[in-house]
Amino acid sequence: MVRRALPWLGVLVIPLLLVALALTPVPQPGEAQPSPTPVPSMSAVYTKVAPAVVQIRTARPDGTLAPAGSGVVVDDAGDILTALHVVQGATRVSVVFADGTESTAVIIAEVAESDIAALRPASLPPQLVAATLGSPSSLRVGDDAIVIGNPFSLTRSLSTGVISGLNRSVQVPNQGRTLSGLIQFDAAVNPGSSGGPLVNRDGDVVGIVTGLVNPTGQPAFSGVGFAVTIDTAAGALGIPPD
């Protein structure tokens, strides 16, 4: 037996289609359409952040110079955030700003459990540039990861990659302690990069580079770097989380 289609089915569907079409916005002639926010180029990010990056030089108790590290100016007073292991045990600390101005500096705060130190230079350059602090909570795996630092004393070098993981924990070699809540990234870092800023694509600092992991135990990059979140690092200066 052939069944007839229910006659009210079309009556039900047609009004629904009309309602859906009525709710769809129709661009009006000459109406301006919103344009997407342009993504800053890598060179623009570098231009924004690099002037705030400093080289950190330290002297050991025996008078010899330790390998240089990195740091970043984070406020208008010239305070600098870096990794604690860059300056720990030093008898003298000096910083070299982007314009070449060099100054001695003192450690004003240490957070050993996060490998973070804050420095205050004795003098500032004529044109001080402080970095903009971002929000690590907005990071997602796959986001751009940009590092600016001084690997092998190659000042203000740029490397790029992606955020590889969040909330990582890493055991510090020969110290029996663990750093937690770290940002993992694959932008290249090497000796001298520690203490430099990890930056997002907007040019905002989201972390302070603390180190790398190499399965051979050598201090050379193998694709895995870590940074302390800027919320944690800035706490050394009493700066509240974003």
C-alpha cells in the first residue's frame, strides 16, 4: 500500500526556513565590514621587546667571570627579572642594556622554588624601555613561542617556535628540587638564554626562560625548553598576576 506524505509537513518546514533566513544578517550596500585584527610580524615583535632585554654579567668568588645570561626590564624603575641560577653565588653583578649602557646591579629578590631573581641596576640608560607583561593564562598549546636572549653571548638573538605544553614539572639537576607550573616550548635556547623573556605574538612577556632538557645531559638545545610563567616571576617584585 502506498502511503501519502503528510500534508502538514511542508507547512511546518517552510515557516522554519523563513525564520532562519530572517535571522541571517544581510550586508547592506556600502556597509563597512569589520576587518580582522592584523597579526604583528616577527620583526615587529622583536622591535617591541628587544630594547628591554639585557645581558647579565657576573663574577665568581674566585674572581673569574661566569658565562653571561639574560634578563628583561619589567617596570619604569628599571627592575629586571632573570633566572636565579644566572646570578646565584655571584660576588658582582652587572647588566648591559640594549643601548650599551652598563651598570652594576644588586639582587633585590630571590624565589628559589621558581628559579627567579629580581635585579635593580645602580644607573639607567637615557631611554629606558620596559617590556609589557602578558597573561600566561591565555596561552594554548600550538601558540607562537618567541624567545629573545643572549645565547653564547650573541646579544638579543631571536628564536621562534610554538608552545609545546603547559603546567610542566622538571627536576633540577644536582639540586634535588622540582620546578612546577612551567611553560614548555620548542624555540631554541642555549647557554646564555636563561633569564630572557618568552614572548607571545603580541610582543607581551609571558614567561622567563629557566632552562632546557637534553637527554644526553649536555647543555645544548634538543627541542625542549622551559619558562617560568610571568605571573610567578613577577611575584618576586610584588607585581600581582594579570
